[in-house]
Amino acid sequence: MTERVLILGATGGVGAALARRVAARGARPVLLARDAGRLAALAAELPGAESVVADVTNAAALKAAIQGLGAPLSGLAFCVGSILLKPALRTTESDLLDAFRLNAVAAALAVQAAVPALSGGSVVLFSSVAARTGFANHLAIAAAKAAVEGMTVALAAELAPAIRVNCIAPSLTRTAMAEPLTRNPAMAEAIARLHPLPRLGEADDIAAVADMLLSPAAGWITGQVIAVDGGRSTLRTKAG
């Protein structure tokens, strides 16, 4: 039976790269995103792909969309996220709630809705290097992504042994979401030099690890937060 992998946020940089990898290894990507036009274009690129339009911040619509896909699903990747950079003393209650709702609550509700179809499957969530490495101006997103890491281990414990749950924590990656930080070549180069492997991440760097975690090759891996960050979270070199 062909694997079906649900990719939420499929039209983002990492989501689209993951969809292409899933299709390349013979599994069927099931694409979920809120932009119908971009979703249709991606689905047309991947023969056999399924697609559904939904906004992950609409809990009822998200649940209906996922349950409407039917079983079985072999995997779920929640490739939705945000980057809010703002001084802590200017971060509002709304900033905090919005970041938590999108990055953590929506991920939890997506997993809840998919569990009945995911027997024997794998879940991949996304954190950030900022969740464990202190950066100024990252209060809202660091808090929300740290919640995702806690949710990862809680879900991994509760859903074992039937469903594996893991998390990827990237550093800054060249995607449309990060474009405000990467559009300036001097700024992008300065941030790249902060990494022991001195470049920014590419969407496919992240997608490669996500695809591995979703595949049978990761059959004995669960409850892990895996840094894909050019060494930034753990290493300090002479240059950095």
C-alpha cells in the first residue's frame, strides 16, 4: 500500500521541499494549505498528490479537513510557523497568543485530528534554534517553539508504540517566511557567519531530515528534538 503523508503548510518553503521528497521516494503527499492557487500549482507538479484547502488557525475547519482525508495516513508533518522578532518589553499579549496559537495549538489539534488515521505512522513537528539558545527579540516565537518541544515528548510518550513523534529545530533558513531577514545580502552573510557551518539553511536541508523521520528508516527514533542548524545551537568556533 502506498504511504500517504499529510503535509500541513505544504506551500511554504520547507513544506513544498518535503512534498517533493516524499513524492520522489514513491509515497503520496497529501497537501494542506490555505492558499488555494499555490496549493493547486504544487499538486499539479506532483502526480498523484492529494490536496485540501484549510486554515490551521480555524480549529473546526482544520479538524474537518483532516478527518475528511480518510485513512490510512503514514505520516504527518506540521510545516506551519511564524517568525516574530520584537523586543520583549514591546511584545503584546496578542503577539504571544498569536504565536502560541499558530505554532503550538494548531499543531496539537492537527495531531489530535489525524491520530485515528495514523496507526503505525510518524509525526514531525517544528521548533527553532531560538527555543533553547537565547536570542534577543525572540520572546514570542521562542516561547511558542519551546512549547512545541514539550508537546513533542508528551505526545511521543502517549502515542508510543503505534505512532512516533519527533521535532526538528532549524536555524535561519532561506524561505519566504524568513525573507525579511535574508533579503539584505550583508545581513544574510553576517548571520551565516554565526554558524560553524557558515551558511544559512536551505529548505531542502530541513526537508531531508523531516522526510527521513517520516520514513521507515527512522523506525526506532521517537521523542527527539533534532537540531538542523549548522551547529549554531551547540558549537562555538573561532569565527563565531
